Amino acid sequence: MSVRAAETLSPLALDFLWEALGAGDLPYPLEVRSHGATVDERALLRRRVHEELRERGLLDRTGRVEAHIERSLALIARPEIAIDSVFLPEVGGPAVAAFAAVAGGDGVLAVQAGGGLLLTPIRAEALVTEVVGMLPGAPRGSETSISLPAAEFAAGGRGNGVAAEDTKKALARLVSSPNLRGGQIAVTSRDRMGGRKRGRVLSWFDKPSGRYLSTMRRGRDGQDWVTVAPADAPTFRHRVAELVSEVTAPAR
């Protein structure tokens, strides 16, 4: 796919173009709303969509949607690797949903901050950079890294757990400070047979002291451990790239 300008699909256009693709539900976290309560109403709305797309130059002479739009939607429906991202640019505001997909050397970043969809062609090798780059900027957090059993973390480090006193204090400072924004990212791969593998979730949040990443892993003791660590953009990209590697590594 040659790099083109971004295209925005209205909620109505997204509904009918996705229906025409016959790919089932939009992948998480994207959504599409059905328009028209009857077959006749949908037929009328479908003609309206064709008129809209024709006016924008997105239909060819045969009435078919332009190839780059069709390819972008096909990438979303059947990616080899996909990164999904949901975040709140500010606490209490509307969420932004994003789905970046690559296959066959092509890539697309789909962003939904309302009912429609913004489609931006991307280079496949820039998948991680594009996803991390669309997030609001923030400085690296100034607190130290924290790693605790999930149950102890949920209790705020209180009780007779393994947390050292300085870890408890750092956790208390994080918990007591206000959240500015936050979100989560995960990666899914798809093999040639259509099987999907979804990896673990990487959460992030911004505090007045900066940005932090939060992950959960099973420890050698059999417990789930939560790790919270400060992160800048390079660290964030590295962690997301790790998620990609985890779901694309050959099975042992």
C-alpha cells in the first residue's frame, strides 16, 4: 500500500462499507452502529453513502470503493499483527479507541473518537511507533519501580507482605496522587490458518510525577505480580515491541 493521506469515514459510511466487506464484527476496541430499522431504510441510507463517497472521489467509475479504502478495511478485518489501544486523553473525557493492523507489508492505523473512523496508512515496520506516537506526551515518571504480588498491590502494600518500607511509601504516593490520563495496549497475532493469539495487556497512566507502565506476570512462586515502572517514549516503544515479539514468536 502506497502511503496516502488519511481518510475519515462517517458513522454511516463505516456501517455500510463494513457490511459490504462481510467480515463480521469490527475488532476490539472499534465499534460500528447499525443505521436504519428496516430493509427499505437501509437501502435508502446505502444510496446516500454511495453519493457521499462519490462526491469525495472515493468511488471508482464502476461504483466500487477506491482500492486504498478497501485495502485498509481488509487489513482491519484480517491482520497478521494488530495492536489495540484504548485511552482517556483526560480523566472524565471521552475515550479514544485505536486499532493498528499490518499484513503483507501494508499497514493502517484506525482511530475512533466518535462514531466514525479515521484511517491512516502506515508503514508496517512503524507499527509500534505509530501506536505509541498517537498518545499524549508526558515526561518519564519520577517514582522508582514497584513490583509486588497482585493481592498486596491491590491492598496498597498494607499488611504483612513482602514490600519493603520504601516500596510501600512509593506505592502510597502513586495511589494518593491524582490520575491525569491513562489507557491500555495489547497485541494480537494471526497465523495462516486464521488462529489468533492475544498477548498480555500493558497499562499506562499519567500522574503529576510523570508517566508509568503497569504489567502483570506470573511469578516463580505461582503468584501474579504487578510491576509499575516509570516510562518515557523510548521505554514505552520497547515494551510494546516486546508484546509484539511475545505473540509472534514460534511455539516451542
